[in-house]
Amino acid sequence: MREVALLFLKLGTIGFGGPAAHIALMREEVVRRRGWVDDQRFLDLVGATNLIPGPNSTELAIHLGHDRAGWRGLVTAGLCFILPAALMVLALAWAYVEYGETPAFDGFLYGVRPVVVAVIARALIGLLGTAVRGPLLAGVAAAVLLGYLVGVHELLLLAAGGVAVLLARTGRSLRAARGAHVTVLPALAAAGQPFLEDPTGGQLTRLFLTFLKIGSVLYGSGYVIVAFLRGDFVERLGWVTETQLVDAVSIGQVTPGPVFTTATFLGYVVAGFPGAVLATVGIFLPSFLLVGLLTRVIGHVRGRAWSAALLDGVNAAAFALMGGVTLQLTTTALVDPLTVALGAAAVLVLWRTRVSSVWVMVAGAAVGAAVTLLGWGP
């Protein structure tokens, strides 16, 4: 237990660079240095995390903790991996709320926002070959992107993408498809509706349940969370602005650990410290429950044709959601020639070099703060 706690506290503190970097760090520590598992087992666990919604690298940490120390290790690994980032984001959220209107902090965000859009765009380019393989998945992605841009709910789009590929590959009848539609879509639509009529008296309850819903259904890269956050908190609830959302993603990017700690930031912006705690618990709780379930059933679903087809469809839909939200965030982040130049330069650096996205964001923040203090910024 002590080994598990210390290792994942360390990884949660130094784990910059997003899920791919987290997975690489975990392999270095648990396969090469400590020998807790071999490469085959490690790859099996990486694949298993793709079968369930939630943050893949956090779920891998939870899996590895369970392999090393049972159920206590499962809980300890997850909490220790999440805690450092959550505390850092909480402190930055407090500073944002207290000092976000000061010229220096506003300049910092002015320079970071276009880099965040560039980081997400770079992730899209890297995921293209994996998420959209062949005409079927390309067609699903295009249809989901169109649906998102015209306002269809994100949960419906993810479900439709998975079911479409499942039916296409397994040859299920149209009647079965209709049955699935009748069973699944009303439940998903209900999940997207407000739980309470009063947006002030029931704010904390709705905040928790909304993040719980997102953590329970979100497949794909951690960046897909932006589409869900925008749909719920900017459009449907109206609790944060487009700019605040981009700022939350920016803070999630410049801190180590899971990108999902963006929820901690938004929770604090909406409802202070209680909101930050409830948002963090809500977004991560499904991962603990789902990994606990998966440890019991993984042998029955690994390698099945139906699960591979469903996952491919959901991943293609998640990729399209990332593309749609990137288009929308661009209008908020790229507001003048300087931010356009920063975004373009960030894409070029991320594409042509191996520099960490964290350092690119630091550079963007420095440029934004400098030009603002000189009176050239917003």
C-alpha cells in the first residue's frame, strides 16, 4: 500500500503532457523499474480502459493499484494520482476568481487560450488515423460532427455512433436497431435535462449530478470533455461563459495529472470550494466504480467482435465531438492577429518538434503577460 501511494503521488505530481505521457510514465515505473506487471499485462490493462468511459490514464492507475494491492490499492492509486492535480487546480481557481480581472492574470490567459486550441488541434491530428479508419468510421464521424454543430446532445451522438458501427459490422436487423433506439435514447435525453427547476436552490445537486453524468459516459481522449462541458455548463445551464471554459481547459493543461481536473476549476468558479469538491468527486467516481466492475468481467469481453465494433463507433463519434468543439473554441481564443499568430506558431512547434505542450503554454502565457503589461494586449 505504501508503494502504491508513493508511486502514484509522484506520478500525479510530475505527470505533465496528457494521457499518452501518463501511460508512458506508468510503464516506465511499473514494468521496467519495479516489475509489478509484464508488458503483456500492461497492454491488456491499457486496452481494458478503452472499453469503459472516463479518463483512460486515471483508470489505468486504478487498475495497476488493484493488481498490486487489491481493492485498497485500487482506491489508493486513483486518489493519489488525482489529488496533486486537484489541489493545484483548486489553488489556481481561487486565484482566478480573486485576481482574474487584473491585467497580469488576464494577459496570462490571453496568451494561453490560443495555445490550448492548438494543443487540442494537434491531438486531433494525432488521433485521426486511429479514430477514423475506413469509410464507415469516416461517415460516422462526419455525421456526428454535423449533428453536434446543429445542436444534437452529445450523449445521443456518442450512443448513435457506437450503435451504428455495431449494427453495420454485426449485421443486426433494422428492427433490433429500432429497439435499441427506443430503449437507449430517451434515457440519454433524460440524462441531459435539468434535474431541478430552481437553478440556485439546487445548484450544488445539479452540479454534482451533471459531472457524475459526464464521468459516466465520456469516451475517447480527455479533450472530449470540453464538448460535454460546453454543452452543459455554457449552453444548457449558462453557469459559465465560453471564455471561462477555455480558461478552465488552459488551467487543466498547465497542471500535471488528469485533464479531468478541469472539473475542479469549473466547480470552484460556479460554487466555490463545495462546488470544486463535488465536481471532482462527480467526474472521477464513475471511474472507480467501472474499473472495479471491469476487474471482474474483463475476461468475458476482451477481444469480442461486438465490443470492438461498439468501441470503434464511440471513438469515431468522440473524435468528431473534439473537432466540433475546437471549431467553436477557436472563435473565443483567436481574437486578433497576435493570438492567431500564437496559435499558428504553437501548432507548428507541436507538429515539428518533441517539445512538451506544457512549455509551449508557458511561452504563450509569457507572451500574453508581456504584451498586456506593455499595453498592447486586450
